Amino acid sequence: MERKRELTKILLAESFKELLIKGSFDKITIKMITDQAGVIRPTFYNYFQDKYEVMEWLLETEVFQHIREMTEDGMEREAVYLLFRKMEKDRIYYQKAFEATGQNGFEEILEKKIRQLIEEMVGRHKIKLEKLQGIKDKKIFLEFHTITVVTGLKYWLTSRDIHLSADEAMEYYLFLMSHPILELLEK
């Protein structure tokens, strides 16, 4: 019985994902999702509150669950790389997901997941305090990092001007994180 429930939840989420790839977030209705999944409309509410919760569940199960397992095993660099790879794999879906804006929009959901991930990583490791020289509030530092990662992912996935693979995007991310712009300027 539990297996059937899980399969129904996956079916609903996959239906949403297919509809989003083909259309617009704002135009997708719960009825469209349930029709595509071949279930009745009230079934949706046994699993999700709304479309935003479906997006969050997909992000958690398809991306962050795996990434979290890797960070728990001390594979932080590989976990960040996996984030880029997973998003590249479903690039069209994520491009469309970023169109869901506002409160509870995809960017806000992604920020929450990235923030949790960074906090978990920092919680498992000591921060090199000498590297934080001049930083008064570690929480603000972590928030800046979260915003940088999310904005970078959004730009990479949604920009029509650039076409980078996950490997190339990861290379930019690593370079950016290890080379402050002020240290690169010739004087």
C-alpha cells in the first residue's frame, strides 16, 4: 500500500514536470496535473498542497537528497558538482521553474535548500576563522554565499547569451569562490 502511495506521488510530480516543460507555470492547473497522471483531482491534495510544493518535492527528491548524502560522507566538492550536473540534466525544467516567481517561487525554494545545505556543511566542519578576518556575522556571510550560488545557477540556466556545460559552470563557480575580484585587479 505504501509503495502505491509513493508511486502515485511520483506520477503526480512527473505529470507536473512534463506540463511545465511544455507550458507555463501560471497556466498549469491541478486538474491538468491529475488528468495527465490519470487520477481524480482530489488525489492531488492527498500528496501536495499546491504546485509550489510539487516543485519543492521534486527539487528535494531529485537533487538535494543525493547531494545531502554526499555531504554527509564528506564529499562536499562532489556534491556541489552533482548540483550542477542534476540541473543541467533537467535544464529545460529548471529554466521553466525559475519563471515561477514571487513568494514560494522556485528561486525562493532553491535558496532555502541551498541555505540548509551550506548550514549543514558548516555545521559538520570548522570554519577557518583566519579566513573570516573582518567578518563580524557568520550568518550574513553564509547568506551572501547562498545568494551567490542561487544567482549563479539562475544565470547559468536561464541566460540566452551563454551556453556552458555543468563542468564549465562548475569551473566558474570554483574560480569565483577562490578568487575575489579585488585580488585579480592589476594596480
